Amino acid sequence: MTTKTKTAFRIERTDQGAVLWFDIPDSKVNVLRPDVEDDLSRALDELEADPPAALVIASAKEDFCVGADVNVLNEIETSDELAELSRQGQAVMNRIESLPFPTVAAISGNCLGGGLELALACDRRVAADTDDTKLGLPEVQLGLVPGAGGTVRLPETVGLESALDMILAGKRLRPSRARKVGLVDDVVHPKILLDVAFELAGEPADDQSLLGKARDFALAGNPVGRKVVFSKARDSVMERTHGNMPAPLRAIDVIETGVRDGRYEGFEAESKAFGELGMTEQASALIHIFQSRNRTKDPVAGTPRPVHKVGIVGAGLMGGGIAAVTAADAGLPVRISDLDWGPLGSALADIRDEVEGRRYLRPPEKKEILARVLPTIGNEGFADADVVIEAVVEKLDVKHDVLGEMEDLIAEDALFATNTSSIPIAEIAAAAKHPERVLGMHYFSPVPQVPLLEVVARPQTSDDAIATAVELGSSQGKTVIVVKDGPGFYTSRILAPYLDEAARLLLEGAPIDAIDRLMTRTGFPLGPFRLLDEVGLDIGVEISEILFEGLGDRMEPNPLLADMVDAGRIGKKAGSGFYRYERKGNDYRRIDEVDETVYDLVGVSPNEVPSDAADRMILRMVNEALFAFGDGILHTASDGDIGAVFGLGFPAHMGGPFHYVQHQLSAESALEQLEDFSERFGPRFRPAPTLVEAARSGGVFTTGQAS
């Protein structure tokens, strides 16, 4: 056995043929970029000059290939340059497809974007049966379309409908699902991955194109059927994106061109679309979010202590959700407590539903996860917990009681975290014997679905405690930002004025459902009134009072929410809020219509939505984000963008509050609008000093440390 080549691709000759190892030197992951593609071309030259009996392409790293290096996109200035980059990638994939010997991609770990396009260029594909193996073309999530032949080869391989389903939502398939749709030929234990790959190379290749198309031939295999498929796809995209994201619609056009006019036209349409989309403001925003999210994975100061067990006090919606991700994603044993068995029973049922809903898990794996969660009344089983997270009611005296009880039980170096959404950590830690180990771990509801965790640290919080919380959150599958302590921290602080402005619009007569539709069309997952009903109006009142006390007149709450709470309308959990509900078991289900009696309660008649309504709500959120940045709550403004997008549903195509102001709206325009609103509506629109400085000096605030 001999080994050749020592670049991103090295050839290993065997008795069965050759393995082309993808292994970029000095890099944790494999990515595709021009110099890597050059290495691949040189390897192909060598293989063509001395053809093996068969070629298996595999990765020497944990992941097969995570896609293109998005940093390259930042260096390109024109759509023509981007289109040419796409054509170069297509050319390399075409070479692989045309090799005169069998080719098999042996896939382990993430096989995404350009990585999957490389695998699609091979004759066959085999995937390792591991939790970490996922296959997909997620380019639309960056505002792009696949650029190395994926829009042509994926429909040929899995059929039109499955390809549209994958590309338009950027779905990542686990191995079993990939096998079911025909994306891979086999799924095997990782230890025999290469052996099976060579076996596949020696078998006659199935016509994946015919197999894929046969699955949906009745619809997609004829011109009339294709028209129906593409029409439904466009309707689905518009319903989901409200036209805010051009990439999915353009992807449909590109795929349709390839299916209708043939491969050559499909490849050229793909390159052109890739180039043009790469210059859009949506792609700029989405790439910014992608890169900012990656930066949150950088190590923080301090050394995380090992966590072998987590204790959770409070078995409500939040406590149960935290227990679910700790057991299922972090794989840790959990002790969860409450004052009686009622909440514990509900929490265990919710955890069971969450685990059962993960269809990719096998029954023994589900059983093992559920066995990690042990309920208790009182504090039994907490003494050996390395981290205790309290998720009790938002009352300071109750949190002090929990802290005192836990400090008498847990080890001196164990971490105590509070899930409070608004009470300053300093006030909670004031009762602690070891305040350096007390911090905030602010999760968002529903915990298994919302990806953000906001770790809140005081100056006295130890670096090791922060590092431990960050690592635990990452193991739970969360995107973690670290913020400084203060009223409302970051996310609650910027959400409150957005919701307050929605309430003020209602008091002016704007219809509840019209406001919600306006903001979902803008790109928020829920309208403000739907969100208030889900979170609870009583929670909104508590947070608004804390913010008003801590931040002054621009946070003065309007009376609407307090009046609603006084009338017993606290949202979905009580079956009465801005919308109507009906009881379903122990819970309430929303009836999709506004409770019209709300208008009588607040003394208004619904009329029209002001033309500036969306600007008023969004700018109040954006302006408060700038205030928080100026107050030093954020380490970087990109953390603020991540917090808003992944915690609050700020539209990703706008890039977060800071990116939106700098790159889409402009600081000058934002300042002008806020000054106008301040003159019309009062101090709640007073511009943040950070914005005033940026607008007048031309400076930026999206990089560097907050001051």
C-alpha cells in the first residue's frame, strides 16, 4: 500500500482501488474553495493518468464536508465573479462524474452544500449510521442556491418533489431518511464504511434518475404534472416567506429550467442565479448571521468544570423544557423537583412527547433518554448535581429561598443558575454565600424549539462558571451568547418596547389580527399579540415594570397589559387573552380568531393600521438594542444580532438589529425616523447615543467591543 499527495486531497492506493482522502491541512473541517478545488483537480489528473479499479472519496475528518467556505463570498464584488466561481465548481464536479471508473462517496458526519454536490457527482453514495451524519443543500439559508450542480443532480437522484423539499427549506436528512428517498444507496456501521463503499463500486449502478423520478412520476414525470409541482412549490414558499426571501423562489426557477430544458441550461441557470443572489441584501444578512453564529462557538475565558448531573428546580413549562434538552441533547442525568406531583407529572408528559416526537431516535434510545429524568418532591437527589438551574416563579423572595436551600446542599464549586427573564442577577446573587458561582441561564419558550441561550454574568461571576454554563448550553444544542447583567438583560430588554408599541397601536384602534399579520409578513414568526398570549400577559407586565424602574421614562409601560391582567386575561395558559381559546384536556387551544371583547375592554373601535406601524415597532426594538450596546450589555454587536434572530425571531433576512441599521436602513435614516417619532410620540423614541454617534460620524458599531 502506497500513499501519494499531501494537500487537501491525498490518494491512497489499495488492492480494491483507491481512496481519495479529503483532509484540508490545519483545518478542523473540510470546506470547498478555489484552492481546495485546485487540489482536487490535481488529484483527478493523477487518477486519470493511472486509473484505479474503483475510487472511494472519503473524509479523514469527523465531517465529510460542511460546504463552501463562505469567507470567499465576502471577497467577491460582482455577480459575474460569483457566477464564474459557480461554473468552476460545476466543472470539477463534472470531471468526477465523467471519470472512467466507478466512484463512491463514503459519507460520515456532515455532508452539506458543496460537500453533497461532490457526493452527488459520484456514481454511488454510502452513509455512516451515526447521529452526526446529515446530508443537505442548505444554501437557501444563506440567501443562495446550490452552485456546483446540486439543482440539477439532486432532482435526478431523488426525484423532483423530494429535491424541492430539500432545497427550498435547506433540509438536512439523517442517513435513514436519505436512504429512503434514494439519496444514498446504503447506510452502514462506520467501521465498515469503506468496505461497503468498495463493494458498491463493484456492483452495477442503479439508474438513480429513473428510480427517483419513478417515485413521483404521476406528478413530476410529465409537463402537466411538473407544472402542478412547481406551482405548489411557489405557493408554499410564498406562504412561508411572504416574498421576503428571493432564494427559494429563484431555486424553483433554476430547477424548472434544468428539468424542462436539460442539464446544460440547468447548470447555466444555476450559476447565473448563484451570482445574482449573492449580491442581494438578504444574502448579505443571512451570511452575516451564519458567520456570527459560528463565532459564538469560539472558546470563552475560563475552564469549564465537568458536568455529570443537572438539577432543575421548578417543573413548569420552562423547567420541563430544560430537562428535556439536558437529557436528550446533552445526554446528562437530570433531577427535577417541584412542590407537588401535579407539575411533575405534566413535565414528564411533555418530556415524553418531545422525545417521542424525535422520529430519528430508536425505541431503546428514547427509553434511555427518559430514564435519565428523575422527578422528586423537595430536594432529594440534588447534593451531587454539578449545575442547578432554578425555573420557579418570577418572585425574588422565592428565588432567594431556592438559592439558600441549594447552597446548603450542593458542592462549593457547583454552579447555581437562574432562568429568570428579567430580574437582575445581582439581586438574586445578593443572598448567595458564593455569589461568584451564581449567573443567569435564560432559556426561551418552548425550550426544545428556540435555539438561543442567554448566559447572564455579573462582574463578580467567575470565568469558570461562565465557561461551564456556555459548554452546558452548547451540549444542549443551544446557540449561546454571553451578556452582562442589567434590567431585562438583552433579549427581554429589547422585546419589551416592541410589544409595548404594538399595544399602543391597539389603543389607537389598529386591529389585533391586522397588526399580527403585518409583522408575520415582515418576517417575524409570530405577531406581537400572538406572542403575548403565548408568553403570558402577566409576565409581560412584570418585565415592563422592572424595565421602567431600571431604565426610566422611555420604558414607561402603557396601561393596556395591566388592564388585561386585572380583567383575568393573561393569555393562552388561562384560556383568555387577545385571541379566543377552547379547552383541550388540561390545556387550551387557540381558535384562530380575535376575542372581539378586548376592544370593549380597552375602549377602542378597530379601524386601520397606521402606515408607519411596522417601523414604529421595529425601530423601538432596534433603538433599545443600541442603548443596550452602549451600556455594555453586549460584548459585540453581532451577539446582539444573534440574540434577536435566534431568541426573539427578528427576521433573519434583515440580519438582526445592528446589521439592519448599518446595511439595510442606514444609521442616518434610522436616526431621522426616530427623531420624527420622538417629536410625535414622546421620549420612548429618543434615539440611542450610539446611533446618534454612528449617524453623525459615519462610524460603525457592528464589530469590536461594546463600550
